[in-house]
Amino acid sequence: MTVSTEGSAAVRPVPPSGPAAHAPGSSKSSDADRARAPRGGLRSRGGLLLLEAAVAFAAALLLPLLARGFKLNPLNRIAQVSGLAAIQLRFALVGLLFIGAVVLAMRLRGGRHFDLATRLAAAALAGLASGFVAAGAVVALLGTPWPMFGLNGDSGRIVEWAHAVANGQPSGSPVYPPMPLYTLGYYAEWFHGGNTAYAFKDLQILGAAAFGPLVYLAWRMLLSPVRALAFGVVPAFALIDAYKPYSQTVLVLLIPVLVAMVVALRRSGTEGWRPLLLKGAGFGAVLGVLFLTYSGWFLWSAAGVLFAALLYFPWKTGRLKGAAFMGSALAAFLVVAGRYLMVMLKEGQTTKDYNFRFDNFTDPAYYLMWRTDMPGKVGDWPPPGEFGGVGLFALVTFVCLGAAIWLGLRKPLVVTIAAMFISAWVMRMYIASHMYETQTVQLYTRTNNQLLYCGLILCALVAHLVSLKLAERRTATEAPQSESAAPAAGRSGFPGREGAVIGTLCALLLLLGTVSSSMSDRYMPAQDGTYRILPWVSHTIRQQDGKCPKFAPKGECSKDGDQSWLSYIR
């Protein structure tokens, strides 16, 4: 189901020799590079992707495993800061080891293994970044067997429903996505003797850890390793969530999967029948699994994806093959998720969300920051901006939206994401405009996350498209030059590819480390009504053996735990 790199076709001129001929992280290679490319076994394309996946998931588990040995009180602020610093230190050291391997690969054996080292370093950084957040969750829950929030709120409902489905009973909500419930139920049976509450703690940590590798591998269908890390993984970390990791993970996977599907649809008119049908079925099955895990993003994305599919359907090159591709995808989707889809179509019409939250009382056009359902004490919200109440960040994202469409108007990568952004915006305003009439919310504020992620990706894609244009211009400039006539850095004055890749990896290491630390810090236990209350409550609930968790404040706990968070609900 691999789709070749979007945008790489822009570099068409005769490729020059030497490693300096390519944009940083580009998947296009010269004849000399292809001659150096290893073949067979793990060195095949599929084998290399499997190796990247193995490295990414191993890196994601490293930091949480190391954090289990920390000796600190997670309710003490100094201990929390020390814990974050300890995770950051290990993150930086391991990340620098991988970047060091890239430097060595550049210098040894004529750079023959530079591309392989780059692949593994990019995969490792993606895994380490989400592993950082998972390690933060480990620190936050040291000494308690309960998941974040214990048996309160969404956590309590998920635990209860998972226990029901694991015992052959219906869950409390027929429209709730079944995949998380069955996964939690079976995991609890296998590893916790059926205790879904204690098992949910494990899955919160493991779900956060898997976030980075999964996003990285999804974007690898479209982009080369460094570009997938920079333009796909980095924007996703604005949304990483250790409380209910599956919902945000579905969003950040759905966008690249749908884009890759549109790209494949565009090319389906010239595909062979067998790969065409297999690829369509693969996309349908993946989308079915994502739909079973969290379905809301599908509703908000549907109109945009339909527009992109109609735009890039092979009307001239192969209508029958295009229809066969979509038909195989639909058939596979229905096999995997058809039953749940029917439940959603039937029950979804009568299921109403009457739970007004903090964001339902704010300007519906503001989506750039979500304070969660438990914002704690806040001042003016949304924060006042410099231009008509709009801040600089909003102006940048809107400018990048226009620039991305300008630079990538003919690229399904850009058009599909822009269409999904517009689709979510229209759905958000449609639902919000009926809020007073129906007195229902219907989760419209959750479109915040899709709008933010699509906007961040479009900003990143501006850099991607500009770099492709520069690479194209440089290649065209250097093409007439012989290898001996061209200076090492290229007549255009651009530095070599290796330096760009190493510099980018160093910058991304620092950026991801800083972002991951911030996202981990918001889960450090505290009584402030924000997300910090979630792990705090976990330390105040009496364990099933009747004892209090190790670090319970003053050694006191209760059946339901600290309920002071209720005073923050508006």
C-alpha cells in the first residue's frame, strides 16, 4: 500500500552525480546514489520500511521503561521538574547517538550508508518523541495502579464499557467506537486478570508511546524520512494525548492515509489490475480499523475528501480502473467496519450531546488552542490578538494556507489537506449555528484539533514545496556541469545535502524534545482543575486491595478519590 513520494516528480531534469544534488530528505536519488543503494533482504524497500518501524517502536518504548526506575514523589513539583529533566537528558543522549551515526555514515566508505543511517535516525526521533510523553505519564502515575482520572469521567466509562464487552455484554453506548473497548477488554484479560481499570493505565502509556511511530510510518507513504519527520510528525505533537491517546492518533493517521489514497486514485488509471485492487482493499481495511477506533474525524473530513476524490479521479486515463479502486476500498471498509457503520447511521440520529463545555461558550472561529474540557482558572479567552482580535499565529497559518495552495495547487497532497480543513470548518459552523435551536453540542469543538493539525501541516508544506522548488532550480542549474567542473557545494551556492540533513535532525531533536517536555508537563499531578487533576485523582483513589496509593496526599484516599475538580466545571 506504499505510495511514492508526493512532489518528488517535480525534480525531472537529468540528475547530476554526487550527493549534493538533492534536497534535504528528498526521496529522489541520482544514478550514483542508486548504485550505492543496497539490494535484497532487509535492503529492499519493504525491508527498509520494516527496519524503520522496528527502530521507531523500540525507541518509543525505551524512555517509558527507563522512567519506571525513577525514585521520586510525582506529587512534588520539584520531583516533577527533576523527572522531566531526567527524561530530557536520556532523550537527548539517545537522539544524539543516532545523529552521530548519521555523521559517521557520511564520513565512512564514501557515504554509502548515509541514506540508511538517515532513515533510522528519523524513525528513532519520531519514536523517542512520543516515548518522552509516555515516560512523562509513567512519572505522573508512579505509585498508583489507576489510570489517569481513575474511574471518573471518560476514563471510568471506558473502563466500565470495556469490562462489559469483554464479558459478552453490550457496552453502555452503542455508538461509542468498539475498537478501544475490545482492545482494553482483551488486554485486561491477558495481562491483568480482567481488571480493565488497571489495564487502562498500561494502554494510556503504550498508546502515547505508539503515537510517534504510527504517525511517522503513515507519512512515509507520502514523504521521505526527514520530510515525514519534519512535516508530518512535528505538527502532530500539538495534539498528542496520554489520557485517551487513540482519538488523536486516529486523526493524525487519517489525514496522511486519506491523502495517500487520493494520490493512489489519481494514478489508478495506469495501474495493473492486481496491484490496483490490492492497494484499494488495503486502504479500505486501514480506514475501517481507524473508523472502528474513532469515527468523528470521518464525519468532519467527508466533504473535503469527496471533493478531492472527484477532482483527482482518473476521468480521462481510466474510469473503470478508478471505479474498481474505489469499489475495492469500499468493499474492504464494509467488511471491517460495515456493522458499526450501520449502528452509527441508525443510532447516531437519536444520540444527542447536551454536555456544554468550556469551549462552547467561546468564539466559534477560534480553534488555535484547546484548553480541554477542564480549563481551570483562565483569564480573557480566547487570548486577545494584535490584528482585530486575531493573533500572529492565526495570521501565519492563514497566510500559509494560501501559500500552500498557490505553490501546490496541482498536488493532491496540498489540495486534499486544504479541502479537509475547509470541510471541518464548515461542519463546525453548521453544528454551532444550530446549537441554540437544538440545545445540543454534538462535539463540534473537537474540530479544533483537525483544523489546527491541517493548518500546521499546510504551514510545514510551504517549506516542503519551497525546498522542492529550490532543488529543482539547483538541479537545472547544475545539470550541464560535469562532476569535475562543479564545486563541492554546487554552483548555486547551496550547501551539500548531508549537512542539510544533519542540521535538520539536530534542530528537530531540540524541537521535539521541547514540545514533548511541555506536553508531558501538562499531565504532572496538581489540584488546579486542568489536565493535571487527572493523574492527581489517580493518587487519591483507594486501591482494590483496600490500601492507598504509595504517594497519596497525607496517606489519605477514598473510593472515588479527590473530587475537587468538580468545582472547576462551568
